[in-house]
Amino acid sequence: MSLSPIDLQIMWNRLVAVVEEQAQALLRTAFSPIVRECGDLSAGVFDRHGRMLAQAVTGTPGHVNSMAESVKYFIEAFPLETMKEGDAYITNDPWKGTGHLNDFVVTTPAFHNGELVGLFSCTSHLTDIGGIGFGPDGTDVHMEGIYLPFLKIVDQGRVNRDIVAICKANTRLPVEVEGDIYSLVGCNDVGARRLSAMMGEFGLANLDELAEHILGQSRKAVLAELAKLPKGSFDYAMTIDGYDEPLELVARTTIGEDGVTVDFDGTSPMVRRGINVPLSYTTAYSCFGLMCAIAPGVPNNAGSLGVFEVTAPEGALLNAPYPAAVSSRHVIGQMLPDVVFGCLRQAIPERCPAEGTSCLWNMTFRGPSGRGNNGQYGFAFTMTSNGGTGARPSRDGLSATAYPSGVKGTPVEIVEAQTPLVFWRKEYREGSGGAGRFRGGHGQAIEVEHGEGLPFELLAAMDRIQFPPRGVLGGKNGAAGALTTSSGRTLRGKGFQIVEGGERLTVLTPGGGGYGDPAERDPALAASDAENGLSAG
């Protein structure tokens, strides 16, 4: 039967609701706090060609937009005709998944009335998958943890416990890893059941007509927005801290009639340590920046994303091939929307903010605990924190907000409940937002120590310490980040380091850059900042 535009729109909305329920099931059942508390996940539904039709609102662009391509690799490894109801497949391949080993991807075929009609896929970040741990010190991917090829984790409802056992044997947190694998499998099952119920309600035998409507309308909507923009090529460059030395991110963004390309030729070569970025992750965040500036109201799917193309020379920092170390690829990958905005600001300045902290300031803590087993019981925990976003053309930046990742900051109460760490301070960092007609968002000041007076390990993965977020059009730079201890030591922004027993670690996350001349700031906004102790730096 032929469906009316109203029918198709209702079904499209229902499909979005289905994948959001899928994501919420993952959020509620995940064991890793970075998923359960912070939302470091993705969920989506795909047609039989591996094209993403809808993504959950809950989730990160790095996961969603790279997972959008990974389903095609699952279909290559397990052709559709071999898939059975109750099957599920798993991988954490950084180049065919979401960019590093800590992200497990599970894909599940969805059936309706005995016929395969689509696939559900999901991703979540597992806190510890062995190796040297979640940090940038590795020199190849095999140092960074267990590496799963494309495997069948569930065969017609029967879990492959050998795969689960191997994963549990290669982590410091075996219970957490097992629980996370089951949560990934379970959330796809929720999506598949809801999809079948929806198709039964609307009398659908397949998703073909709905898929073509979704992808066609989304592509058309992005092209309509492109038609309003000035055409041409625009260049931008950003210097970042790097690991051993500063690195350059260089881009040329070209707006054409039929699409937009982002070319990262000129970017620094890949490095020896684990801050390299696979091209899939580079593409994911570059496309997110393009969507935010060009077509923020258009749903994210294979149709809208198909208007964009991202390239980088193989061997460059942003296209690091196997077996490069990539554990902390997010530190650099999450800078890319700011690089894209820098290009587009020359064409559409009214849509592009100043630079922000951009990369998550993740802190992985490991160490001993006196709680049980005479101190033999240890802990491993990744705490997410964030700085300020860049000021926008018409309003201030957001303070202590993870943009572009969208990952929430880990509540102090959760860290203290699951580890022996004690937090003495977690507050806005006064004066860290860059001054401007609109002020950059403020960072945070966090102070933590081991509550039992023991040393603990910090696996640092931060940036914007040497090169803070830049203001634009006369706006001032945001404050640079810093890591210090109560004994007077300054720690590095990247790599394995020890905080000694009795020492307190102070983390100062960066502030966002300001937008416009500070002399033009509304006096009422300046007075409000002063009253709240949050004046710009």
C-alpha cells in the first residue's frame, strides 16, 4: 500500500521514540558509571542496507555518527541471509566501530512476522578493557586493551559465554564488563520488539517506503539549507597541546551546491602515543559540527549525513591507520567542530560560536583501597568533567558543559560511593570564561584526594593547557586548563602519573572564548556576573 505523508511522518516520529526507548534501556541497565550516570552511549535503527534511519536523542555524536557506518561492516561480516532471529554481533574494532577499544558495538537483526526488516545497533563505553588502561600512553592499539573482531555474541538466543569469559579475563572490572555486554544486547532486543509492535500497529510488512521517505526528506532539507549559504572554500587552523609537542589541526571546508566537503590536508602527522584519531571518528565530529551550523533542525540519519564528505591524508593525525594507538582519540576528535566552525565563520558568522574547551576532561583514577582484603582490593574509575563552551553570537557560552560530546559530568557522590576518593571541591572556576560582548562559559575547579591517605594513579587525557580556547571578533581567550597538587607539583595534561598519599589533586578545566568586543557587553549581564562571582577573565 502507498502511505500518505502524514502516515509517514507519524511513523518516523514513532521510530525516533523506539530508538530512544532502546537508549534508555541501555542507560538504565549499564554497569559502567560513565554510561549509567553520564550517557556515554549511542543507539540507532538501520534498514537492511545498513543505512541509519533514526538515532536516539540520548547519546554522543562520536558514537552515533561513527556507528552509522559500522553497521555496514557487520553486514559484510554476517550477510543478511545468514542472520537468524535472536542473533547478536559484537566488535570493538576502532576503525570499523567508534574509534577506540573501550567502545563495544553490538548489532542485532530485527524481525517482523519472521522476516528480517532492519537492524538495531548500540554502543557504550566500558571503563576498563585491560591493557595499560584508558589513557594515551600506549604506542600501538594492542597495548590499549582487548581487541574483538566481528563476532557472534548471541546465536538464536544463546549467549556465547566463551566470548564473555575472554572479555572478563582481560579487564580489572570483570563484573562490570559482563554486565555492560548484557546491557548492550538487551537494549537492542527492546528496540527490535518495539519495532515489530509498531509495524504491526501500522500494518507494515517492511520498512522500505518509510526508509526512502526519511532519507530522501532529510537529504532534501539539508540541501535546501545549503542553497541559502555563500559558496566557496574557507580555511582554518588550530594549535593544540599534543602529547610531546604541539600539533596543528588544519582544515579547508568547501560549500557547494550539492554538498559540503571538509579536507584536513596539512594537519600534523600521526604520533606515537594514543591520541591519534581513526577517520571514522574524524568524520563523526566533523559532520556534527556541519549539522549544528548548517542544518540544526534536520534529523540526523544517513540521508542528512550523506550531504557531507570528510577527508584526511592517510597517516595524518586525523586518519591514523591500524595499528596506531587511539585510546584517547576523543581529546583531539572533539576539537573538530571548533575547527569546522572556524571555517564556516567566514561564511556564516552569525551561526558559529567562539572556541570552547571542546574535549572532555576525563580523569581515570586507579589505586589501592583499604576496604577489605587487607588493602588488596583496588579500584578503577573514569570520571568525566568538562569546561566552558565558547560564547555564541547572541548569548554567553555555557559553563561546565560538555560540548560537542554531550556527556554529562560524573556526580561526585557516585565517585565517592564506588571508590575511596574524597572530593573537597567541585565548583565553577571564577573568571575562566573569556571576556566579550558575550562571555565564554566558565570551567570548573575540582579538588580530590585518596580518603585513606594512599597514593593513586591518574591516567590524564586533557588538552587546552598550553593553547586555551580562542575568542573571536575581539573576544578574549578562555582560561587555560591546569593540573596541580597540594605539594606544589604541576602535572602533565596527558599520561600516567602518581598522586602521592596525602596529596590533593586540583583540576582546573578551561573556560570558553569570548565573542565580540568586551566594551560592548550589556551592563546588566556584567552586573549579574559580578553578583554571582562569575565575571569574565
